[in-house]
Amino acid sequence: MSVENGVHNQTQFSVFLVNKPGVLSRVVHKLAKDKINIIALSMMDSTEHGVLRLVVEDAGRARTCLSELDVPKQETSVIAATLPNRPGALADVVERLAVEHINIHYAYCTTGPAGGKTIGVFKVADQAKAVQVLSGRRPRRMSNNAAPVRAQASRRR
């Protein structure tokens, strides 16, 4: 089973940062000072700005903290799934979603010790259905790589 300790709806903060030295440091130091634990994060950059996506333990406190920094931010609902840290765990999850025709807009994962646990964060087209699919007790293993293509080909356009 790929998803070990469940799947949960989470609030993700997307913080838009000017692409200059020290800006990211200011944000994460403020989170640390306010004792807000980061569960997962991703940083994307472009020439002009960066987007820090993060999931934290206490969204309410993080909302207040980020507001005090006066940085542009957006909140998005995502799902977080606890996965075993082993080869193929992420592949199992995305295959299960593909079989059920659930589009993944983006994803990122934490790291952990080999044989331990990790967290996958997923922004999906149908969050309620994804939670239901990933919370199921039966693993869905595809026998070959062609299965997702067949699943997509059977969609109505």
C-alpha cells in the first residue's frame, strides 16, 4: 500500500517573493521565530520572482505570520499523503490517480530516511475523489506503462 497513514486536506500557502538575496531567509526566519513547523515546501523561480509553496502544521498561525511580513500570498487547498520512503511509492500514488482520471496539476514531496516516511503534496483537479481513491485499502498496481495511456484515451472530450 502506497499511502500508509492516510491522506489529508491541507492548506498550502503560495508566497510570491522578489528574486533577491535574503528575501527567502526573511520569510523562513519569521516562521521559525513564530515556531511554525514547515511540513513540506517547494520553491520555484523565474527571472523576476519566486513562488514559495509551503504546507505547515498550523495554517492559522502561518496566515498571521505571513500577513505580518506583508508579502503577497495565496492559499490553496491541497492533499497531503504519507508515503513510505521507498522506490516506486510516488509512482503507485500517481498511477492510482491516473486510473481514476484525476489530473495532477502539480506535486512535490518531502524527504526522509530510507525505509522511513515521506509526505507527498498534490494539487489535483478533484480533491474529494483523490482523497477517496488514495484512502482506499486496495493498492492499484498497473501491470505495464500503457495503462495510463488507455485510461486517458477513454476520456470523453
